Amino acid sequence: MKNKLKRYAAVILATSMLCAACSKKEKEVYEPVLPTASEEADIFVEPIPNMPDDFIKGMDISSLIAEEESGVKYYDENGEEQDLLKILADNGINYIRVRVWNNPYDAEGNGYGGGNCDVEKAAEIGSRAADYGMKLLVDFHYSDFWADPNKQFTPVEWRRISVEEKAQLLYDFTVSSLEEIMDEGADVGMVQIGNEINNGMSGEYEIPNIMTLLTSASEAVRSVDPDIKIAVHYTEIDAREDTLQKAATLEQYGVDYDIFGVSYYPYWHGTMDNMEDVLSTIKSTYGKDTCVLETSYMFTGEDGDMFGNSLSGEDVIDGYPATVQGQASCIRDIMAHAASAGSLGVFYWEGAWIPVGNSYESNYSIWEEHGSGWASSYSTAYDSQDAGKYFGGCSWDNQAFFDFEGHVLPSLGVFKYVNYGATAPLEVMAYGDVFVEVQIGETLIMPETVPAYYNDPKVTDGVPVTWDEIDIDTNVAGSYEVSGVTEDGTAIIATVKVANINYIVNPGFEDVDMSMWDVNDMGDGNSTDRQTKAGDAYDGENSFHFWSTSDISFTVSQTFTDLPAGSYAATCQIQGGDVGDNAQIYIFIEVNGNEITSSPVELAGWVNWQTALVNGVQIEEGDTVTVGVHVEAAAEGWGTIDAVEFYSEMA
């Protein structure tokens, strides 16, 4: 009798499991109704020529569960509360990205924040995404909290072990996590093995060790499902040669992967043309697919949660004002360049991370309880130098596709409109900055029109402007403001710069030809180079870069022999760090062998630009004059020099 009951129970269990499997298999998947031709809309979208039907239009929504637990609600275009996943699907999103941290909690179980993105949350989001027909990209950071170029911390449970032991634990974690996520019903199409691993991965910083971890991660993914695409993720694509070297290193070590992924944020990572060129080159050189795994743009310069944002209206890219239309236009153009490069697609980063309340005090308690801010105070246990010092709310709310109350913005529609386009009444989105530069002593002539950004980028007409009475002495160098008003009544402020004549040739290192610069490297001879990286430049995309594993000592200068007599000054911009306590950094003017220097410059970190200035230097006609920058720094010191000026001081 006992055996019969056991067999009966087994049959009931098997039948139950079979029914559950059938039910799961037969579960209806939502199919959004998307445009098949150009439509009228609240935004203008120029169609992307030859847009692939399977182009990835992805969205990272890793913080979703924490947002919902914090009371955040999302509303569709009709103002009705709706599941975020449905809103995204109805607007053309076809792929969801979620980050996974190993254990983002302290010993008492308090979350570090940033969404408290563990495997369980990834599985829930992935399952919900599958209900709406969207695939899932699982982004393994292989860290207990944020991993990026500046930090790649080892998970607590993986510390103080060999790289081989770490590789095995990484393998096991990848397998178990993927199985858990897929068991919940997620349609995993892509796995990212590491996040922005330019300078390290999971506490390993030597290239052979990083490659060992990547190989182990890749083997783990293949063992779960060989059809899942494997992506390796880097950033700082504006550093073209360095990015190409990353691809070469992966090839050299034989890492098994399918997709070379990059972050491309237009504020920091150079031009879209450069992005397209890099992705196209990697695809043609190494036969790998490419994908933009992170990007974003702001719809406003305002802050919604009283914490402060990563970017403000001052950070707008020329041609893309901080408006709903500007956001849509920027993302449209990023997709166009990615498609032109043959890339698989584009993922927008955290497009639904919005404020949880309307006062700092109430927000703070919610961030701490649910982890819906970028970091909580509990993160001090893991990252005491960054998150543990600057914890708080979301710095990304002005880059979401939802307003601060959760209502979807028309700009989200760019994903469904890019194939066929969308029309809207022509309007000016914003007026561009007006900057007028005149050489000292010249006559100032103000422009008759001001630049305007239209929702249709093909329209570039300026708008007539009337300027107030101008009272500027162009014999005195300086920066001035002139007020005006456009024909539609918009107030305009123009910046007028009366500039000294700069005798330096190629002052911003934008020209490839560096023959006018005399570089005297008294260190190891390899510590300097002309660098193309917009994020490290004061103006433009290029600067003069220094770094070495040995002590650094160099000058970069130009020499003049035909200057008019008078009083002269020289200045430059310089940024960097880790130069040591005995660093000697200054700009100098040398007259007939007699050197006059500026006060020493103390570097204060990345893009915290410092100005070096030496002035009041008397020069006689026929003098031999050398102007340059001198840097002495400790090994591992780094920085860039830009915007060098040498000019005559006029009363």
C-alpha cells in the first residue's frame, strides 16, 4: 500500500510538472502594434535608411524592482498607470538589459543601492520582459557593486584566492545565475561577461589574469546554452587606438566571444563619426559583431529628486538641446551611426530611473530602505571611498524617458519611429549659443541671426535677432555679454570675446602635424604623446598627454625670434593626478636664456582643469623667446595639457 501511494504521488507530481510546463509553453506573448509607415507624432524622427528589421532597440531597466518597491508608478501616453514593460514594448523596445551583482548587501542584509541588483531581481525582470516578447541581456559585473573603468572590486566571497580559484568561482556563479534566470522564463539572448573592463575585472588588473577570467566566463555561458551570444564590454571609445588594441588583445588570447560591446555617451566619448568608425573597423578586422551596450541623453537640465545629476544643461551637445525632441534626435542619430557601422543595435541605459518622491528627506529614507538611489549608506562596507562617501539618490533622472512623475515622454517613441519616420509641425526646439570672437583692436560686428535648433534637422535657418546698444572697447582683451531678442520675443545673450593674438601654432594639438612643438623628454623618452580623446581635452578632441611607469620629466615648447617689443604673457590649461609631492609643473617664457616661470601648478584630478599663467615678461625686438610647459612628476603620474596661449599684453 505504501509503495502504491508513493507511485501515485509520483504520477501526480509528474502530471503537475507537465501541466505547468505546458502552461508555461502555451503562455501568450504580447505582440505590440508598431508602425509600418511614417506617422504623425509629437516628435519629428527622420527615418534611418536601410534600418535592419532585427536591429536591437534595447533598454537597461536594472533599477525597476527597487523603483516599484519605492512606490514609483509609470503611466502610458493616455495617462493610465501601466506596466513599464508594456510601455517599452509599445514604443519599439525589443531587448531588455539587467545588471547582476554577486551579493549587493552588507552582513545585516542591507542593500548597497543602485537597485540592489541581485540574481533574483534579474530573473524577475527577465521573466516579465519575456511576457512582452523581449529578449534579455544579462550584464554580469562580477562584483558586489558598481564595476566601471575606475573600480573593479572583487566580490567579498572571492577575496584572497588565486586567479585560478577565482575563475572557477566565476564559472560556477555564471552557470547557477543563468540557470536561475532562465528557469523563471527569461529569454536570454545575450550575456555580458564583465562591465566596462578597460582597466581590470573583478579585482584583477594584469591582462593575462583578466583574459583567464573572461575565458572562464565564456565557457560557463557556452555550457548553459551555446546559442546565447557573449559580449565583452569596454568604454572610452573616444580613445580609438586604445579601443582597437582591446580587440587585438582579445584576439591574441583567443577569448571566445561574439560581440564587442561599448559604452557610448555623447557627452564624454567623442563624435558619433568616431564611434561608427571604431565599430566598423572592429567588425571588418576581427569578424566580430558589435553593439552599443550603453548610451543616453537628457530631456531636461533640471534635477528631479534633490540629489543632483551627473549632467546638466551646461553639458548639452551642439545640435541636441536638453529637450524632449533633442533627446529623441540624439538617440536617433546614435542608432543611425551604429546601424551604418553594421552594429547589432543600441541599448539605452536606465531609461526609467526616476525620482521616488518630492522632498529630499522622504527620498532619503526610501533610497536607504529600497536601494532606489545610486548608492546607500550601507555601501560603505564595500566601497568606502566612493559610494560610501557620496551615497544618495538618482543622478540620472533627467535622462529618463519619463518625466519626474512617471509619465512617458514622446521621445521614447523614437525607437518605434526610426524605421519609417515620424512627422510633426516644424518648430524651434531651442536657440544655440551665440559666441563672437574678435581680435584685439578689430571692429566688432554682431551677427544678424542666431542659430536655431529645429525638430527637423534638415532645417538650419537662423532666426533674426535685434541686439541692444553695444558698448565694448575692443582694445581691451576680455569676455563680455551682449543682450538681444529674436523676432519671436526670445531673449538672447551673446558672449563676445576680445582675444589677444595667440602666437602659439597648433595651441590645442588638434593638428596631426606636431613639428612646431619641441618635445624634450628627459625621463624614459616615452612618457608623452598627442592624444585623441575628447574626455581628456579642454577644447576639441586632442591634447598633449603624459604618463609613464618611470619618473616623468619633460618640456614641450615653441621658439620665436621675430616678436615685436612689448610685455608678454603665456597661459595653458592642465589636468591630471598622482604626480607626487615633489612635482614641478609650470609654464615658462625664456628670453635669451633667462627663464621666467609661473607659480607651480598643483593637479587636482581628472578634468579638474588648472590654469598656469606667467605674465609681465618684457621682450625686445630681436630677442630669442621660448615658451613652453615643464612637467616633473612621479612614476604613474598622468595628465593632459591643452589650450596653450602666448600673447602680447596691451593696455
